[in-house]
Amino acid sequence: MKAERRSFVAGALAGALVTGVVLMAAGLVASGRPGGDRDAQAARPAESSTIEVVLENDRVRVRKVTFPPGVMNTGMHTHDLPHVGVILTQGTLVFTEAGQPPETTTFEAGSVGYRAAYVTHQVANPGKAPMRVIEVELK
């Protein structure tokens, strides 16, 4: 039981990292208040990533994020909440943080990652197919 729990926690943390990267790639901008990045979605260009809130309560916000193919840059943005991401479709994303070289990561469907709050980056989907992610933000 303990080994299963540790394995689950390790997977959740890894998934949260991936999710954080993907979510940040969604072009969200932190406003310093919960829900602030929803306002940023309206300001993004139509060809950028799309975000749909599918569940929200006082503990979590769950969103479906889609990165269209060939979108090369979401713009620098910061998420105000830590989050776990679950990759729904395989593909590649390029993550760039200020002062760092770009990091290209290939994801399999079912991959999971974690991203801490207040990490600033931009994300690109250089592939030929959309990348879809479920993001669970922790309030």
C-alpha cells in the first residue's frame, strides 16, 4: 500500500510539472488573484491556445487546454496557482524561461507533471497536431 501511494505521489508530482509547463504554455498571465489568468485568455490571439474551465470549487480549478499545431509562442506569462497537468494527446512542446535556453519536451498521452506557482515562461507547439492537456490548479 505504501509503495503504491509513493508511486502515485511521484507520478502526480511528475504530472504536475508537465501540466504546469503546458498550462503556462496556454498563455496565462498571473494577476496576483485567483482566477486572474482567466482574464488573460480573452487577451490572447485567436490562433493561440484555448482554455475551458470544466470544474471549479474552493479547492481546485480544472481546465481543458489545447495548443493548436504550429503555434510557435504563447508569450511570456506567469501562473498564480500551482497545478498538475495530464497530457491527453502525444506531442512536443517547447518551453522557454527568461535567461534560459529553450527546452523541447516530447510527451506521451497519459503523462503527468507539476508546476509551482509564479514560474514565468512561454510555450510553443511546433508540431502538426494539437496538444490537449487537463490542468488541475490547486487553490
